[in-house]
Amino acid sequence: MEHLFQACKVLGGLVWILVASSNVPLPLLQGWVMFVSVTAFVCSLLFLGVFLSGVVTQINANWNFLDFAYHFTVFVFYFGAFLLEAAATSLHSLHCNRTTELQPLLNDNQYNINVAATIFAFMTTACYGCSLGLALRRWRP
């Protein structure tokens, strides 16, 4: 079950791809989303590789606590990233003055991409939350 949640976190890579493909129309909000999704994606792959390769048996550390601390940190960051992406998506109808006419802040294509990114950010946050619960259960007997 734990490896299923680990593999589901690769969905965070989709958040990264989707936000980047929307041309990041709101860099102040979506910059943090990009940072969190890229960092969490890379760190999750490394963490999964460490566990699957068996290196954890060769290094004397409290891996249960490290697993809990990692998932807690990433869950908090990803929850914030999810909220920021949802906020960026909700600004679809906000109009801004570009050139001489008022245009929506997000065009329809960017809006659709941001909706998908918000959904995948929520799913990834939920996967990290489930992994956090399992890590807490392993850490505390």
C-alpha cells in the first residue's frame, strides 16, 4: 500500500508540467507551485529509490522518523501550493488592461490547464497526506 502512495506522488510531475504549459500567467502565485512540485517530484523519486534499493538497511538512521518528517514537510508545502494554484485558477474572470482593451487574466486554454493542475495538485496533496498517516503509524507504535 505504501508503494502505491509513493508511486501516486509522481502525479506531482503532472502539476509541474501543467503549470509550465500554461506559460505561468501569474508568476507570483504559480512560482511557488512550480518550486514545490519540482522539488517534491525529485525528492520523492530519490526517497523512493533509496527505499527500493535497500540502502536503508545499510545506513544506521531512524528511517521511520525521517519518513514522517519528510512527508509532513512536503504535505504542508504541497497543501499551500494547492491553495495557491486554486487561487490562481479562480482569477479567471479578473480583467486586466493589456494594450488598449480589457482582456481576461487567463485565456480559456490557460484556465483549462490551471483547472487540471489544481485537480492534480489536490490529488498529490491527498497522496502525501495518506503517506503521512502511514508514516505516523509506523513511527509511533
